[in-house]
Amino acid sequence: MLVLNSISFDFGGRYLYSDAFWHIKPNQKIGLVGANGTGKSTLLRIIHGEYSLTGGEITGRRDLTIGFLNQDLLSYESDKSILDVALEVFERENILHEKIEKILKQLETEHGEDLLNELYFLQSEFESLDGYNITHRAEAILEGLGFSTEDLQRPLKEFSGGWRMRVMLARMLLKKPDLLMLDEPTNHLDLPSIQWLEKYLQDYDGTFILVSHDRYFLDRTVNTIAEIANEKITIYTGNFSDYLEQKTLRDELQQRQYDNQEKYIKEQQKLIDRFRAKASKAKMAQSRMKMLDRMEKVESVAGPSATMRISLNIDSQPGKVIYEGHHITKKYGEMEIFNNSHFQIERGDKIALIGANGKGKSTLLKIIAGTETADGELKEGYNVKTSFYAQHQLESLNINNDLMTELQVFAPLETDQRIRSILGAFLFNKDDVFKKIKVLSGGEKARVALGKLILSKANFLLLDEPTNHLDMQSVEILTDVLQNYDGTFVVVSHDRFFVEQIANKIWFIENHQLKEYPGTYEEYEHWAQRKLQEKKAEEKTAVKKPVKEKKETNNEDAKKQADLLEKQVKKLEAELNIARKKKDDLLEQLGMEENYNDKEKSKKLQAAYEQSEKELNELHSKWEDSYMQWMELSE
């Protein structure tokens, strides 16, 4: 279907691929993997035609269609509803639909055989393209990705970047290109949407290339792994787990070949050194030297950096009960998050809090951390030292510090060697450790914050999506740290493999109540599926009793609460628009030459911009929680 033949590509003087080959075949489901910086996203952009090769060529069918989902699409804006934006991909169908509607309008006043014939051919083509079902298909995919029925008519511009990315993903899935390329599609999805996409890709009739750090997702969707390493592309048959087994065997074989070759070279070099000075043996020595020069060298297999062990030490042990909450009720205005809920965290608990966005997971962490208030009884245990990791706390990093200084100030008693090893584990190597915080991306700041977490010596951790922005190597480091951690933690995550590795209890929120499953994620998943099947069976056999009067009362209460939530949502939307404008104005001022050259003014504008971004994120979080609650009541 597509052949990358002897391709080379250099980026800033460094080659990402050199004389690499890859044959992409029809109906392959491919996971594209490789260490951070090896060029996975770059390769997708090359295939998409955005970058030109340094050498080699890409050949394929002339009519080959390619769909590419990437993070750049976050900036896409439109006044159209998200349903209409999704339907834009049906270009031919939309043209046919307009022509059909125009002819039907003409037929109200005109009656001609030519018009009827044209209508017949247009409708036949429209039907052959399954045009009458495109709206239904679009609705099904959008709702599968987490949008409510009411959302479908809302303008795209009202949604945050993560939700816009879901619309762009829906467009790609609806387009059904010959080759679908998805770059980290699960980054902006919650667990139910990830599971829906997983099922969709399992049934996908076509070829796709998927870049993802979610090992569960790769294991359940792909049948081929393409690995980028040492400027080459190596193909493995099977899913990600199969790839790991095959790679281990291949690496062992390659290392043996390397060791044998090195031994042979040393033996030959000894002979060359021994006989080079003798006239009678010089010719033989020269021959052996040429042979060694022509020999194709086997590369050594570098030892995996993930074997580096980093421990999260604790200063002191807490009491048996870490934290408990009773009769916890939390509302934002009239929007209810928790209602008379209870929980208890004991020493040694490794808890994963999972579920859909908007249910209150992050809110619960903030309540436990003390950054949010709630009604009810909250009690911290004896000698508990808490450390809270969340995306919004990245703003607490001192932007004028370099990475080493930031961690040295935070943990002055730690050695420079340990600080460097922690930064190295999170992909900051050599001179990277002297970069200023202010030049780092959001993902890089997140890794620095995780480094500080490891140095905190806390005996109780609260972690909100800690694997966001991390590649597999860094996730493995964090997993290893938490597996060997002697303390207690509650982690919010959508990464199922990560959760399976580190949690011994699962928390989930249902009907404004916090509930607990005492086991691993895999055990919870089997239990949840069994529970769902039992519920469906009960619904089939249940005898419905008349509850008209009670239902009307409940409906009246629900409508009243929904009306209050609607007012809350609209109020927050108005505040969001003001906050967005403020942020955009500050960004525009930062870009002005006179402000850029004035260091003092630029510094103040930068601080104001960062504060406006923080306020916008907090407002959006409140709006999203309110909106999800409103949608639930409106169903």
C-alpha cells in the first residue's frame, strides 16, 4: 500500500532515519514505538507530506487517502456546531445533498423529465455513498467519544482544546481514509472514551498507524509494531507485549553477535600488530586490515536506562489511618458533586481513582489536600506528611531557576548525583539540567514537578494524572518508584496498565457517592463487566410497576435542579469568555516588539499572562464539572 524506500531525514543536523525501509501493507494495525526523540511524530508528518526527505522516496497508490490526527488540531476553531464540523468530512455527500435539495425545490414549481432524471442519478450516487446514514454515524461516534446528545448542536468554539480534539478524532474516523494515522489519541480522552475508541479500532476495517504510550491500548488494538531505533525502522509481528518478548530475544542475539565479533576483531588485531613489521608477513597483515575495514559492524545493544532504580524515601511512618471523611457533601453553586459520601484511607493503601471526566475525581483530591473545602467531617491521621501533584501546581515552579537549582532548593540535603539521576530518568540529560524553567514546555515542567515529588519524602501522595506528557520509559520509572514506595497514595489516572501495576484498591464515583473495589484494576474490570451483564439480565426480567406520581415529583425536582445548573453553566461561560479575551490580549501585548525589548515590562506581562492562564484553567474546570452535572440531569 505504501513503501518507504531507503529514506533518510535529518533534523537540525541530526539524522532521525538513515537508509530506513518500511513496507506498510493493507489492513495492518500498527503501533509505532520508540524512545522519546527518535522521531515517531516526525515520521507521521513525513508520510503525510508535511516534511521533505533528505534522501530516499515514498511510493504508493496515487489514489491513497491519508487521515492524520495530531496535536496541532487543538487550535481548530469554528462557529458551527460540533455535529456540522464532523459532517464537513463528507465533501461529496454534502455537495450531492445540496443539489438534491435544490432540485426538490425546483420540482415544486417545475415538472420536467430532465430534472427527474438528474434527481434519480444524484439520489442513486448519494445512496451508494451511504449518504442517508452519515448524520447517524457522526452522532454515534461523537457520543461514543463522550459528547451528550445536547452537545452535538453546540458551537465548536465553546469547547476546550481537549474536547475539540475529540471532534477532530471523530472527523478522522468518519472519513475512513485508506491510511489512518493517530498521534497520541488517548491524551484527551477519559476512561470510557478510551474503551470506546479501543473497541472501534479493534473492529476497524482498514490500515492505521498509532502512536501511544498507553500499553493496554496498544495491546488491545494493534497486530504489528514498528520500532524506531538507531535511525532504522524494525517490524515486529503481534501486539506490544509480543514485541517486548521478541525484542528481548533479538537484543540477546545481537549482543552475542557483537561480543563474538569484538572477540574476533581483537584476535585479528593481535595478528596484525604481531606481523605488520615483518617483511615476509606484511602482505598478510595488510590483507587482514582491509578485511576488518570492509567488515559490517554489529551494533552493541545499549542497556535499558529504565533499569536505573530511583527510590521515593519517607522521613517517618504515619499512624494506621491516613485520612478519613464522613458525610462529605460538595457543591459548586447548585451543582452537586458528592452527597453524604464516606471514605477511609489506611496506611499502605495504593488507591487508583478512575472514571469519566466531570465526576469529581480531581475535586476529591483537592478536598483531601485541603485546597478545596467540603461539608462534612474530614480528619487527617497522625504524623501524615502529604505531597500533592497536579497539573495546575506546575505554576509553583520558579521560572527563573534552572532544573538543578529548582530541585536543590527544594531538597538541599540531597546530593547532586541523586538529583541528576532523577532528572535523567525524566529525560533531562547532560546540559539539559541547566535549562531555565521558563523555557520548558508544559510536559517538561510536569516532569520537573514529578522529580520534586520523588524528593519530597512524603508518606502520603496525591497524584492527579501523573503520566500525562510522559513517554513509556518515564512511566516505567514512575511505576517502579510507586511499586517500591513504602507510603500511601491516591492516584487519578486513565492509563490502565499504569493503574494495574501500582494499585491495590480501585475507587470510582457513582451517583455522587465514592465507592471502593478492594482489588487490582484487572479484577475490578472483570467485576464491573459481570455487574453490567447482571444488570442487563435483571432489566429484561424485571416487572415494571406503576410509579407515575413519584416519577412526576422526581422529574419536578430534577428539572428545578437542572434549571439552576443551566444558569450556573451560562454564568461560568460568560466568565470564561472574559477570561479568554484577557489572556488573548496579554498574549498579543507580549508579542509586540516594544514590549518584548522592555525587559521589565515583558516580565510583568509574562507574569500577568501566566496568572490569566491559571485563572482560565480553574474557571474551565468549574465549568466542565457544572456542565457534566447539568447534562446528567437533563438526560
